[in-house]
Amino acid sequence: MTTTDDDAFSDLAEDFETWLAMQSQDGVPDLVLVGLLRGYADEIERHGYVPRSWLSDE
């Protein structure tokens, strides 16, 4: 990874951590969040990429 990639990864990781914390503060149980993340990780591993069907505007 290049420095630009490292910076983008850090920014995305920070945004993701913020989103997770907000979900938890809004009352979403931690086990639900873990299950959701595992399901998405399994799909990404199965496809080898993030499926385009996950785009919210399609």
C-alpha cells in the first residue's frame, strides 16, 4: 500500500468506527452488529469483492 492508500484506509477505518459507535449508542445490540459484519465479510470473501448490488442508489 502507498501512503495515499494508508491515509484512505485510516480515514475509512475512523469513519467506520464512528458509525459502529453511533449504532451502539442508538441501542443496536453488539451481537447484532457482530453478526452483520460477519455476514458481510463472508459475502465479500465468497465473491472476492464488494458486490455492486450493495450500492444504495440501484
